[in-house]
Amino acid sequence: MIFPKNFIWGAATSAYQIEGGSQTGGKGPSIWDAFSTIPGKTHQGETGAVTCDHYHHFRDDVALMRQMGLSAYRFSISWPRILPSGRKTINKEGIRFYSQLIDELLANGITPWVTLYHWDLPLSLQLEKDGWLNPNMANYFAAYADICFEHFGDRVKNWITLNEAWVVAILGHGQGVFAPGRISDAEPYLVGHHLLRAHAAAVDVYRKKYQPRQKGRIGISNNCDWREPATDSEKDKHAAQRALVFFLGWFADPIYKGRYPETMVKRLGDRLPKFTEEEEASLKGSTDFFGLNHYTTMIAGHSDGTEVESSVYGNVGIAKDQDVVLSVDPDWEVTTMQWSIVPWGCRKLLQWIDRRYDHPEIILTENGCAFPDELVDGEVHDQQRIDFLTQYLGECHRAIDKGINLGGYFVWSFLDNFEWALGYSRRFGVHYVDFETRKRTPKASAKWYGDVIRRNGLA
């Protein structure tokens, strides 16, 4: 499988999951710093206070990236490391850290892809301003983004405003299993609304103030699992489409069409906030690429109201809003996260996006799997991960052959990390991390992925 010549080959991480240094270099607390200290919220009470200690080992980590042959590295900036209180006073140590990381990447021929928000909201904004429930968050986020564009935009040419707004809304404000831990059937839609407004505000700042001279591009990364109809019946086909619309269309339609999906408008009524004409105009076209995080597939069937949603996300209010019941094929293999391995679902989702949003350039900003990695004689033989990546990349290649404009692939994750509520995890990365010594060990998949990159570099 040879991919297009300019195809982007990368790996991805997020600040709270690998950085550590939670009280180092002037960083302020985030909602995850607080949430993870509450008993019962994370596995064995573990936190991201140290995790991989990337803050002190970033040069070693970049050396591993160069060894792999990565052409791009996607990381997130910690908002409270830049603005400890979320607003106003800039932390110069935080600016220095990310500036040094960016310089180190470029010196090693690796293109930085920067995410501005990967769930670690400054705690002060949650306590003082009600976090993403506050409409003024769009202004606070735009001001923070402005600082990042000013200090890093001369070298960073690929920006992502938000990572997985669906997770912030549903897991953070619907189920309460992620920070800030709120449970509601109504709050997710309000939070999603303010996240979209924040995205548009940050893009507006970049395009008007920086893009003409910095010559970069900006987008957003949304997550979505494929939804396969349970049967060939029209009811199940419509249910699968509703499930996709409530998952991905919720955030992508306003950005590509300037409005929420009609299905959501009809079903939610007044619970779905309305954009002003000015907000619709600012949202429409507010991305230079389609960032997609994709991991798994589920089967969607029409619900008559007696079933409840069955998924890795549990039963949330959004299930009855959709009239969809989810299931999995018992014959599908699963990862340690119990996520089904369905490579063709990735291709089908790429095709769905291509049709619905008029052939955008798609960047797979996350794809990967969790398996119970073991260090044996100094090596990690993660053949299951190699098989997973082989199959998913195979479907990506088939999608390209069908005319899909897929421009890049970022494996999740570069390092084993703090996997949010699941605590320290040696399951997701292509490098094994000893969380006692912070020593890194390349897994077999790191070498395999590097070989794929090098082979395609000759195309």
C-alpha cells in the first residue's frame, strides 16, 4: 500500500495525559487536576500529576519520534500552563516550554500539529465562570488562542481548536464520568453550543489577524464511531443516520452548513440553542480541513422507546433523544477497552463524511487501539496492534482509491499515558512507559509504523 506522496504520517498525544509537571513552571490547576483527586473518579485514584513526565523528557521523546521517522506530531497545549487563571496574566515559563518543544520538533524535521484544547480547562474558569456553560467562554477561549497564535504561529502551521467536543459535552456534562463531572440531559447541548461558538471565535481571530502572514491553516477534530444499520429495514437505516447526525453532524453541520442538523432541531426543540445570524455566518466554513478521531463501530437499530442505549458510553439522555438502540456483533474482536475492531467501519465513515460535506480534505487525527502490552526480555511484542493498524490503514487506502480526500493519519498514541478515568495505561501507545522510572521502550508497532512511513516516503 503506497499512499499519496504528500500524505501526513504522525502520532498524537494530549497535554494532561503525558506532560506531568502539574505544579511545575507556573502552571495553574485544570479541571482534570481537581476531578482526578476526587475518590472514585479515576482508577485507583491515579492522576496526571506526573504521568509520562513529558515536560522534563520532551527532548528524549522527540528523539524517539525522529527514530521512528514521524513526519508530524500532534500535541495539545495546556491552557492553564499558558494562563494559570484562564485569563489575563501570561505564564512565561509555559510559553518557553512549548516554544522549546516546537523548536526541537522542527530541528528534527517533524511538523508540529497543535491542539488548543484537549479537555483541561483552567479550574478557575470552572469555579468562577461555570466553565463551558457560560456563553462568555467563547471570548475567553479566543483570547487564549490569540496568545498561542502570537507566540507560536510563526512556526506552527497546523492548528486544531478543539478536540472531541462531543466528549466534553456528553461525558463531561451528560454522564459526569469525565471532568467537570456534571450529569444532565440538557447541559450537553448548551455546552456543545458554546464550544462551537468558541471554535468560530478562535478561527476568526486567526484568519483576520494571523493567517494572512503566518500562512497556516486551522480546523477542529471531532470524534465519531461508525453506525451500521441493524437490518435493511428503512427504520433501522434511518436510525443509523440519526445516530451519526447526533454524534458527528451535531458539530460538523454548523461548521460546514452554518446550522444544526434538521433532525436535531425537530427532536430537541427549545433544548437545542439557536445561533444568531452572525454566529451562523462565522461558523460556516470555519475550518480548513476535516479533523476526525475514529476508533470503532456499533450497530444501530430503531428504538420503540422500550430499549436503552447499550454502548461503552453507558446510558445517557442523548439515547432517547435519538430513538436509537446500539449493539455490537458478538463475532467482532474487541480491544482491551471493549471497543470492537471493525476496519471497514472506518472506510464507510470516511465515505459518509465525503458525501455529506462535499469532499473535504480529511485528516485522521486519531486512530488506534488498546491491548494489554507486556514487557518481555526488554521488548513489547504487540502484534495485535500491528494487525489493527494494518487493517485500518488498509481501509484508509481503499477509501483513497475510491476518491476520498484523506490527507493524513495520526496514530493514537505516541506514548502510553494517563488514560483519563482509567488511570495510568500501558495499552494505547506505540512506546511502552514504565510509570515508576519514566523509561520508554519502543513496541514492535513503533518499528512497524516507522517502516510504513519510510516505505511511503519513497513514493
